[in-house]
Amino acid sequence: MTHATTPTPEHHSSIPTSEGPGLLRIAGLPYFLIAFIARLPFAMMVVGVLTVVVSARGSLSLGGLTSAAVGLGTACFGPLLGAAADRFGQRMVLLILAIANGAMLVLFTVVVYAGAADALVLVAAFGIGATAPQVAPMSRSRLVTMITDRMPEAVRSRTLSGTMAYESAADETVFVFGPFIVGILASALSPWAPLVGAAVLTVVFVGAFALHPSARAVSVHRGSDGRAPSSVSELFTPKVVIVVIGILGVGMFFGTMLTSLTSFMADRGAPEQAGLLYGVMGVGSAILALGVAWLPVRFSLRARWLVFSGILLSGSVLLLFVDSPAMMMVALAIMGIGIGPTLVTQYSFGAARSPLGRSATVMTMLGSGIVVGQSLGAAVAGELAESVGTGSALILPIIAAAVAFAAGLVNWRLSMPGRRVASD
């Protein structure tokens, strides 16, 4: 069951014929600037936690477990926070999270350097993930609500596609620059600096995001008491679940690729260059993600998922034959062509398949899927690289890409014209 006014993902409108205010005018330019900066701390958390633990405790294994604990906290509480935002509004939820998460980031830093037991370090890391403000999913939910409720029907589909492309490109950008900023602050100041910086950004910019007038936007499908007309069970229909699985694969790819790439460059005595090589994939991915909005209408979403995740899988297979940084750059460039458009397509499906009044919940489920996949992927890849070797770790991005592609195959079947299930 989708938004009553949202087109199904397979049938985009033609060129808009109705005039109406554009999304930029409705939301305002300051909104996009605030929302972009506010998602930076989220991209800094996993790498920042890993950096602090490895520096202070000298254990890559504990660092990986700590990163996984952050992802576990997000997995357990992220969707619940999205549901709370749907029920009570984003403003109150985000203001509480901005303060709580800023405090947890500082507390974690103190716990690590105070020499507390490893178990307490893991609990504090879990708290960081549990209180992480889900800015990107919340932003998508706000914009989807604006598009659905306030724009002419003839322009909704095209605007929705362009919006998901922009949001995914913004995510790609911060997930590339987040680790880069962590590296700069850790090198120039101290390993604890990235987490303190993330805490400041969280309080200031997530707070600003919460106080922005758009936080009052509530779907017209919500009743006066805030209740949704759809049931919770509609969040777990096959068409919604398969998107969550597919985006989990993308998250796993991010985590395994960055970690195994770091190991690959460490073998060559230049681990600090891993971020530069990773940027080859990230920049290309962001550019291609923006380009999705200009793809022809006849290139359906279900076909895009298969095509671009197939390119991602093909590029990842090259990792089996990479033996130099130059060859690695070629593989990363090919993977960058596939990863961005795949992510855009998955979020577009998520927006179209959200049960009535539960947009923030679905978007947060998808956002949590990326973080969980990234955290677990980084932890497993780090452990495998340290205990077995880089060659074994480089197999993991291939497995992650295969998960995203397999989910696309299942989605192709679920999205066949004329096939109707509960999420239609």
C-alpha cells in the first residue's frame, strides 16, 4: 500500500504539464544546506569510533567490534525513532536526539581514554548508534511529504525521482568526505577530535534541522491524533522487505570495500592513500546518482536496479584480479558507475512503497540498513584481513554486491506488471 497520491515506481509521468511551486521554493535553499551539513556527523561516527579505539587501545579487533556496536544500536533503534517521528513529529524527536547523541559521543571518548573495560566501551558505542539522528531518512520523508501533498500530480513523479537522486548524491558525498574529515582532524589535532567535532556538529546542525519550519510537515494521511491509517504489518510486506535487504547489501559493500581497500594499500606501505582511491568510486558514484533524474522514463526502476547493481557486481569481480593501485582504481571507477544509481533506485522504491503515513519509518529502515551493513561489513572485513589476509577480505565486497543484485532479481519478479501484493 503506497501513498494514495504517489505514482507506482514503474509508471513515471511524462514531462510536467501543470504549473506549480518547485520543491526548492517550497522547502527553501537554507533547508538543503542545513540538511546536508547535519548528516555529516552520521558519516563520521563509524570511522571516528574505529580511529579512537585503535589509537587509544591499540586493538584493531576491538575497533571493529566497536564499529559493529554502533551499527547494532542503529539497527535496534533507528526504525523506532522513525516511527516516533511519524507519530509525534520530527521536531521533538530530533531535538532530543541532537542533545543525547552529542552527549554520547563525548561520553564514549571519555570512556575509551579513561581505560574502562572493553564491555563498557561497547555499551557506549551502542549508545552512539541508538541515539544517532537519522537526518538523511528524515529529510527524504519531509521532501516526499512536500512533493506528495503540495505539488501538482503531473510533476510529482519526475520531482520524486530527482529528489531521490539528489538525496543519494548527498549521502554519497558525506560518506566520502566524512572519513576524510575524520582523517584530517585525527592527524592535525588528536584521534579524539573527530568525535568531539561530530558532537558539536550534531548539536548545532541537527538542532537547526529540527527547528526548521519543514519539521512541521506532516503527511495529510495522518489523523488529528497523529495516527496512521496503515498498520505496522504493512511495513513488512515482501515489496518493502526486499528493498531493505537490497540496501543492506549496499551498506555491506561500503563497509567491506573501504576496509579491504585500506588493507590492500597497507600491504603496499601506503594505508593513508586508501581514502584517495576510495574517492575515485565515491565521486563517480555521486555524479552518476545525480544523473539518474535524466534517465528516460521507459528505463523502469526495476530494470535500473538490475542493470546498475549488475555493473557494481561486475566491477567487484575485478577485485579478484587486482594486483596494483592502478588496477584497483579501474575497478573502483566501474563500481562507482553502479553503486550510486542503485542506491537512488532503492530509495525511490522505498518512497513509492511506504504505507500511508509511515514515510519516515520506511526511510529510517533503509537508512539503518546502510549503517548496519557498513558497520558489520567493516568489522568482518577488518577481522578477516588481520587474521587471514587482504585477498580473503577482498572477496567480501563481491558477496555484498551479489546480495544487492540478488535482491534486484527478486524485486524484478515482485514488480512485474499486473502482479499485485499488499504493498501495491
